[in-house]
Amino acid sequence: MSDFVTAINCMDGRVQLPVIHWMQEKYNVPYVDMITEAGPTKVILEGTDQQVKAIQSKLQVSTDAHGSKVLAVVGHEGCAGNPVPREKKTEQIKQSIELIRSWGYPFDEIVGLYVNGDWEVEVVTG
């Protein structure tokens, strides 16, 4: 197994460490490649071709150079880049996972995560 996993996360600094720590503990890895956007699920689902291609190129580096086999797609409470209710955000996380699966990257697992208002990581299930 690789020393790396990957997260597509919000740029909001409040959600970085909770996601990093959760992924390190869950997958027993030292490193989390962090791909950040303001409102990442909105960018994945509604972004410009250029925005989506930028995410894809970073995913390619993470899988090819770092051997990452696990991806987390993250949304959080109080997101300024995608200010929608929790229910909408969790639906966007699920839709983003399905879209990313169609891109054909060699992830063994893609997990949805939601960081709540107490900065705790919750798994989003389908």
C-alpha cells in the first residue's frame, strides 16, 4: 500500500487538519495529498472545463507519482464557496463521487466526508 491517500477538500483552513487526521488514522498512512477548491463539490459538478481539468491533473499526480488508491471528496458546514444546506451538500458529495468514478482513476475506494460545525469528520454514505 502507498504512503499516500488523496482528498478533494475545501480551501477553508478549518477543515484541513480534521480531514488529514481522519484519513491518516482510518487508512494508516503518513501523507494526504490535498486538492483544494472553494466549494469543491460545486466546482466538480458545475465548474468550468479549466477548473475540472485542474482537479483531474492533480488526481493524476496523486495516483501516478504517489500511488494513492483512496480518495475522499469533502464538503463542510459553513462553506463560503458553496453555501448550501447540509442535505444539498451531501447529495453533491455523492454526485461528485459518481462523476469522479467515471473519470477512470485507479482508486480502490472513494469515500464521501462531511465536516460538521464542530469540525468533526462524518462519513457520507449512499
